[in-house]
Amino acid sequence: MHTYRIILTQEPEGGYTVAVPSLPGCITYGDDINHAIEMAKEAIEGYLEVLKEKGEEIPDDSRSLEYSLTLSS
């Protein structure tokens, strides 16, 4: 089992772009948050399949922590 952090960005025209920082170039899109998360799962699975086929190391975010800080200007 692998854990991945995903970042969802709401797009001005609607929907969400999803990036997986630990998997360079693994980016997808969904019409809403639930669809974006499902698309991210599919994109990650496909990315991992390619890494396995190439015999490359599988990265994992299970030991990562993330915080969001809001600063007033």
C-alpha cells in the first residue's frame, strides 16, 4: 500500500486540476472534487504501473507531513 498527497486546484472555468507532487508529471482533472479524486486514483495507478514495468523505485508520501499556513499581509 502506498500513500500519496494530492493537490486540488479549483479552475476558473470550473472543475479541479489535480497534481501528485511526488510523481512528477502526474496531473489530471475532474469536473468536481469527487470526480477529481477518482481521476487522481486512476492516474496514480497508471503511473505506478509504468514505474514497475521500468523497474524503477516507487515513491511514497506515507512519512510526509503537510501544513498550511495563512499569513496576513
